[in-house]
Amino acid sequence: MLSSIKKFLSLFLSALRGTDEEFTTGSIDRAIFLLAIPMIAEMILEAVFAVVDMYFVSRISVNAVATVGLTESLMMIIYSIAIGLSMATTAIVARRIGAKEHKRAADAGFQAIFLAAIIGLTIGVGGFIFSEELLFLMGGDATMVAEGVGFTRIMFAGNISIVMIFLINAIFRGAGDASIAMWSLTLANGLNIILDPLLIFGWGPIPAYGIDGAAMATVIGRSVGIIFQVYFLVRGTDRIRITVKNIVIRLKTVWEIIRIATTGIWQFLIETASWIFLIRIIAGFGMDAVAGYQIAFRVIVFTILPAWGLSNAAATLVGQNLGANSPERAEKSVWRTAQLTMIFLGLVSIVFYFGAEMVIGLFEAASVPRVSEIGVQGLRIICFGYLFFAYGMVITQAFNGAGDTKTPFFINFFVFWVFQIPLAYLLALELGWNEMGVFVMIAIAHSVHAIVSVIIFRRGKWKLISV
């Protein structure tokens, strides 16, 4: 018994420190563990980042919570672009690492960074200029916009830090250096936790910036995390290192990234745009409804993101094993990862259903009865779909890890736009279910998404995708 515990702790520490082990041979469970532990930690840190922001912002006002919610809904478009680029980068880097082509993997990494910088700067300028109009478009009232427009401007101006930290972590994940991605977010989120209260409420010579301080803390924390990432990219690891020889624009590689990323971006834009439509429906029931929805959403993200960590491990294993011409091992890795993810989310759903009031009550804004009621309702209803969420997330990332971003794109389009949005509108507004109609459709739509994904994945066409 003692020796088993020591063996587990040794493996756990190896996963956190990073390892040069091969993931295309040996035990699949061991490979999943070594990749998933730092990736889960990375995603938990992302979740902590979101919850900490909401915790401190909720102490300002309901309008502040609503501002963060509406801005984050808009920022989801940026996240979609960052994730789309990241999927393409992980797929290409993983394939080349699996095929032992380390220089070509580094070439792909630089091209991805170049694209991310251009996109981040372009979005930043446009979002900064039109922040006020975007908040009104999302359903914010004049009082809320006046209080929160500074937050939105800062978030858009610093969006390049969001795009870049996603992208560079994707390079490390594709290479199998997931621990570096984890430590970069540890640094970024640790700074955010320290800076949030200092910049929001002030301390000593530091003035109180209010909700604007939350945006400043986010941008500063992520920017420092990027500096950490670049240091390790340039210094290099056993798997990947970007040198002067890689700093050349290679149009063929750029096009390959764009080709895969385009449908990947649209894949996530479709899903995130559906969230924007849903929050727009909820905004019609007042800012208390938006605040309650956002608190529930942040809590859900807190548990979904660790599950995405497992999903990202599946993507890396698929890419590297396809690169090593081991498609059957790639498929086994996916099913095993999906089983583990289902167990995790199943346990979380039980906790959330019975402890919803306690969890939502942790947020200051939930002291408003209407906000608390909606938050508890949303958390309980949405967690009914958690078991399906597990398979949907893992298999989606498996497609993406293979470089097949088109299949999840079509699944997302039909499930989230053709199915979810019209029925959410029907239940919430036409049938008078109000917020509950939206929550019910979120659970149902993600369950349908998982079932369709499993059926298509079993056909095996993803194994034939060339990257």
C-alpha cells in the first residue's frame, strides 16, 4: 500500500515537473496521466482566474457583475479565435513531434505566434473604439454602460495577451510539454489574484480603480505569463525550441494553420455566438437575471475547464499517435479519456445539485434574492447534462487533435444554432419559461451534441486526415 502511494506521488510530481517520456508507446493510462495532470491544473487555474474575478467584482455592484458578463460574452469571440488557432497549432505540432520532426514543429510554432499577434492587434483596436456601442448592443442599460465601459475598453485593448497565452500554451501542449503551459498560467493567475483586490479597492498609494482594476489585473497577469512562456520557447526543451532559424515566414505552414484554424475558429464562434444569443435572451429579464446567470456560468466553467484539461490530453495523444502511424492507439486513448472525464463530471454534478445554494451563496451579488434564485436554478438544471458533456468535450478535441476541425464545425452549427437557439427562444419567451427555458436547452443541446459526436467518431474518417 505504501509503495503504491509512493509510486503515485512520484508519477504525479513527474507530471507537474514535466517529463521527456514518449506518449506514442507504453501504457495509455500512464500517458493520459502524465499529460492530463498539468493540463487539468492549467484549466483549473483558468477557472480560478474567472471565479476570483467574479468574487471581487461582485463586491462592487450588480451592474459590475453584469458588465463583466456582457464583456466576457463578447470576449468569447476572441477566445474562439484563440482556441481555433490553438487547435491548429496543437494538431500540427503534435503530428510533427510524433513523427520526430522537431525543427518543423518549431517552424509551425513561430508561424502561429506571428498570426496571433496580427489578429490580436486588429481586434484590440476595433474593440477599444466601439466598446460602448457593443455593450448597448448586448442589452446593457445606460447606467451599466457608463459604469463599466472602461472595463470593456481595457479588456479589448489587452486582448492580445489572451490570444498569445492560449497560442503559446498550445505549442507546448502539442509538443507534450504540458507542465510549462501549467506553470505559465500559475504565474499569470497568481498575479491576477494579488492584483485584483489591490487595483479594484486600492491600498496605500495605489488608487481604487473599481471595475477597471479587474481588467488591469487580468491584462498584467497574462502579459507576465507570456514573458515566462517566451523564455522557455527560446531556451528550449527536449521537444521544442524556437531559434533564429525558425523566425522565417513560411507561407505553406501559415496556410496550413489558417486552413485548419478557419473551421476551428468558426467551430467555436458558432458555439460561443450561441452563448451570446442566450445571454441576450436572459438580458430581457433584467440585470439581476444576467448576474445570476453569470455566477452560475462561472461556477460551471470552474468544473468544465478541468474536464477540458483531460480533453486536451486526448487531443495531444491523437495528434502524436497519428504522427507515429498508430491510429488504433489514438482511438483507444480517446475512449479511455472520455470514461475518466465522465466519472469526474458525474461526481461534480451530484455535488452541484445538492449544494447549489451554498455554492452560489459564496458570491456577494447573490445576496440579492432574485440573483441567488436564478443562479441556483441554472446550476441545478445545467449539471443534469454533465455526463454527456464529458463525451462531447473529449471527442470534439479528438477530432481537432487529428486536424479534423470541419466535423465539429458542422455538429456545432446544427446543434447550437439550428436546434438550441430557436428552442431556447421558444421555451423562454413564447412558452413563458423565462430563464429556466434557457437553462433547460443548454443541458439538452450539449447532450445531443455528445450523442452525435460519438456516432460520427465511430466511423473513423478522422484517422485519414493529413496535416
